[in-house]
Amino acid sequence: DLGAMLGLLELATTNRSGAQIGQIMAVTGPMNGQLGLLSGLQSIDYRAAILGSLPVVDRTDDPWNSSGPVLTTLVVSTEPADYGVEILGDVQAMIANWSDLLVQDLQADGAGDGLRTFSFSQFSEGANANLGKEIGTLTSAALLLLAIILWFNFRSVRDTAFVTSLTVLAILATYGLSGWLQFFGVNMVFNAAMNSIPVLLLAIGVDYGLHVVIRIREELNLIDSKDDIERATLRDFSYEARQVAVRRGTVLTSIALVIAIFTDMVGFLSFRFSSLSFLQVFGTVIAIGLFLVYLLSITALPALMLMFPPKKLKLEKASSIEIGPIANGLARLSATPLKVGVIAVVLLAPMFIGFQQLEVGFDQRDQFDEEVPVVGDFLLLSDEFQNSRSPLYVVVDVEVFTPDGYAAWLAAEQVLLESPDVSGAPSGLWNLLAEAQVRDSTLNGLMSQLDDTNQSTWDELATYMLETPEGRELSSSVLASDGQQTVLSFQAETLDWQATIDLNQRMIDSLESAEEGLEGDANLRVGGRSLILAQTTSDVADSAIMSTGIVAVVILMMLVGIHSVRQRDVVQGMSRGFVSWIPLMMVVVWVYGLMGFTGYQINSQTVTIGALSLGLGVDYAVHFSIRLEEEVEHNPFADPHHWVANASATTGRAMWMAALTTAGGFAVLNLSSLLPLRLFGQAFVVAIALALLSSLVILPAFYARFLKTDAQRYISAMNEEE
């Protein structure tokens, strides 16, 4: 036993004279140094380190006959300053290139084809490259599909090109402006959640443009019906007539669009209150994009339609206003508000149950495309070796270089060694010192003389570790500069969100139990990037609730405001605003309820579904309610059936088209390799359909009594004029 031999060597100088001690030390000194080195080497758990390089399933059965794969770990600095660059991305590119060259060199020296390297620099480079390709694929598919849908609506390549090109221009401007914001210090780092941004802006931007074009054509049709000039096509209108139609159509459409865009922007900007960086960036970029799309839709699009002569398209094809069976059916439903209300409430009841079943889901595995080789290697590390994307840590807050500090470190290490969740051997300060003392004679002498009853021996070691270049170079990664904190790093599987939450709680409980057995005032706690991400994921649900709530309140206030201004009566404005608001809230409950019933989860993408449903829903609601009031103004002597049927055949038709284009755009997300994006596309298609149906079915039934009041007011005004 090396410890016993070292003890005998120390006893050799007991009760000896100075001269004798000198003679004895001349012989035992070198022996003591060599035995001390061997003792330090024996304290290192090489077996645990070897087992940590094997798959988890092989570590307990017959590890020495494992068929692999075998993991060899190298530690490489990623500090930009060490490479003479300023950007981390440049360092990652260098390491990824070096890793590829390493494999080529090893294979040239005889290594098999099964040899490959993995680093998080390679992971970042490979995943981001695939991310960029997918954005291009999804955006191109969405653009093609939406262009086809627009052409079938417009029957004009020119108008289709106007809408799509302006929307693409708005998207490019969005990314350009985001880049400038990043340049000026606003965090706008690209992330996986932003994959859906071009598709989302395309779908909504085309929706805005479609409303503008359809309304301008309706105004042209109205002009044609009021004068005696015979026109067969859109090109037969004079420049002056087109100017009137463009101005009136743009103004009337912009009233609804400004409410929709404002509420959407407020909803997305509310993500700035989130503690999750990706949500903050996602919300800000979307808000910028929506504003630019709106701006171009009500400025550049009408200008282009006025500057260039329209296609020789027959008027009946350009803007057909025919009251068909669907419009008549919707009008008949509006006459039975009680029936519609009861059905809506009955449908809401089970949705509350589904809403309660809705869960937060943020598994990192879902964010990756397993077909990318480097991503496959990352998942192999997690599945076979239970390694996390970044190390986890136990933080020990204590005066490190004291007997109590060492005892606290040993207690933390014991917790990790006994935990079934921990993969491989943990590593910390005292592991590093045990390995380094073999190479450093000064450190070896300081380590060998440590005595729990003599604090000065610990102080000498602290001075060496904290005040010498050699000590700081060795310990800076695990030891605070004031010697009051140290960390132990370890690995555990953290891809599954709920499993990571459970792991975090188990580690907290174990460390608290170990802390209670310590005599000093040490504090043991667990940390790490993966645990922080899992802990803050609950903020996704909070962000969903907050953004939906903010948008709901803003929408209510704006609906009340716009109706109060239009009616010049606050009481009427509050009544109409609230009635218009109720169907929108039903949509939110239906959407979240259906997500709960069908097993959809709140994740990085679907977190926005509530705010988006309200934003598009209010667009439809304002368009339709204003059109209903316009129909009453044009013909106050008619009945609600006539008003609702006419509104359904005109604005309702445009809403159907807009919903189709928006749903088509989001349906493209089903082509994504990322599960959250696919779920987002599916959920939003459902949300669009529900928002449209609520505006066409529920809103007219509740709004009919206001239309009768308007008709009576117009008739009274006409009688007074006579």
C-alpha cells in the first residue's frame, strides 16, 4: 500500500537528530516524490473514464467486449481571441474544417471508414446549412402555391405578380432591417423558430394584397353600375374612374387592415417580455415584416394598379357579385341568433376540457433534422452515450481551499457518482489537480503536505492556484478567481424536455441531502445550459397566454374605438365592439381545445397560434362588419337577409379567397423536416378555418340587431330631409 509506505518514510525521521534527518532525507526524498506521484495516479478513476467512452448499455454487462462505438474526447478552445478572430462563427468554421482534415489524416494512416469526428462546431455549421436550404425550399414552395391560388382568383398574371413581388420585397426588407438592428446592438440572432417567418409573411402579405385588389375591382364594378357608359373589360375604364376606385377601395380596405396589422404587431411584440431569446427575436422580426407588408399593400400595390393599365378581363370574371346558395344560407342563419349562440356554446363546452389537456412540449430532438449526418452523430451521442449538448455542472459555493471546502467537493462528487442519471465520470478541480501533480513537482509538494489540522498548508496551495500563472492556467475553467466557488462537470441525457425537468429535480434533492450532512456552510446547486433551457421552457406557455391576452385586450379596445368613431356614440361603440369580439375569443378556445384533444403541444412555433388567430380573426370580423354596415347604408329599406347575403357574396367571397391563400401558405410548412413547424402549419390551417367561419356564421347572427338600428336611423334621416 503506497499510503503505508509513505507513512513509514515519514516515521523514519522521528526522534532523529538534525544530521541524521539530513542523511535520511537524502535517501527517502526521491523515494517520497516518486511514491507520491504513484499515489496521485492511483486516486484517478481510470476505469470510470474508460467506461464513459463506451455506450451506456455496455458499461454494466461486459464492457471489455463491447462492439462499440467508442468515444474519444478532445478538448479544444472556442474562444475567438485564441484564433485571432472576433466572431464565434469563424472559430466554428475553423474547427469544423480541422475536424474533417483530422479524419482524412487518420484514414490515410490506416483507420477504417467507420471513423468520424463530431464537434458542436460541426453540429452548428451542419444544422445551420440545412436550415438555410429548408428555408429556401419552403419559401419557394409557398410562393409557387400562393401565386397559383392568386391567379385563379385574379385571372391576371399582372395583378398576381404585383402582390407576390411586393410581398417578397417586404420579406427581403424585413431581413435587411433585422440585420441593421443586429448591427446597432439589438439581439436578432437567427434561430430555428425563424424558419416559418418567410412563409408566414408570404401567406399574410398575400392575404392583405388580395383584399386590396378584390375591393378595388368591386369599386370598379360599382362605378360601372352607376353610370351609363358601356364597359366590357377592366381596361375599358378611364384613368379617372380607376383613380376613384383605387382611392376608395384602398381607404375602405385599409381600415380593416390597420386594425389587423396593429393587433398582430402588438401580439408579436409582446414576446419581447419573454425570457426566451428566440421568442423575442421571432416576435420582433414578424412584427417588422407585417408592418412592411401592410405598408406596401396600401401604398405600392394601389400605385402599381393605377400606373399600369389593367388586363382586358371581362367584368363578370373580374368581380362577380352573385348571391348564391352559400350566401343565402349564411343569411338565413343570421336570422336565428339564439340557435347560432346555443350551437356555439355547446361546441365550446368540450373545448374547455381539451384546453386543460394542452401541454408544453419543447423536446430538442424535434428541432433537428436527423437526415443531416452531423445531427445524426449528435443524436448518437445522446442515445448511446447519454451526453448532453453542453456539460452540466454542480456548483459548490464554499471557501475551496479548506478542509470543509474539500469535504463539500467530495460530497458533490459522491452525489454524481451514485446518480444513475450521470454518464461517465464527473470532472472537477481536485481531479485536475490529481492529474497535474504528476507533471508539476511544485504542485505535487503542495498536495502532499495538505493537513486537515493545519490551515496554512491549504493556504499555500490556494496561493499557488490563485496567484501564479501556472495555477490559474490549470484551474481557471473550474475555479473562481477569488477561491470561493468551484464546479464539477458531468454528462447526462437532456434531449427530452420532461426528462430534463425530472433530472433537474432529482439532482436538486440529492444535493440538498448531501448539503445537510456537511459541517460547514457550503452551498451545492446544479446548473447548465440544458437545465436552464428546460426550466425556462415553461415560459413558452406563459408567453402564449400573455401574448394572447394582450392581443385580446388590444383588439377589444380597437373594436370599441372604431365602432365608436363610426357610430359617433360610445355606448353603441362598446356594444358593437364587444359583440364583434366574442366570436374571436371563441376561436381561441376552439383552437387550443382542438390542440389539446388531438395531442398537439405548445412549442416554439405553436406558441404564436393564439395571437395569430386573433389577428387574422379581427381582420375578417372588421371587414365583414363594416361591409354589413355599408350594405345597410346603401339599402336601408331591405331586411337583414338581404344585407348579410350581399355582404357574403362580396366581402365574404374575398374572405374565402384570403383564407384559402393564407391556409395554402401555412400548409407548405408540412414539407418541413422539423416537427414543430409541421404542427404549426397544421394547427394554423385549422385556426384560419375557424376564424373565417366565426366571422361568416356567428358574427352576422349577433350583429343583426345593430343593422336594424342603423336602417331605422337612415330611414329617419331620409324622412327628415323630405
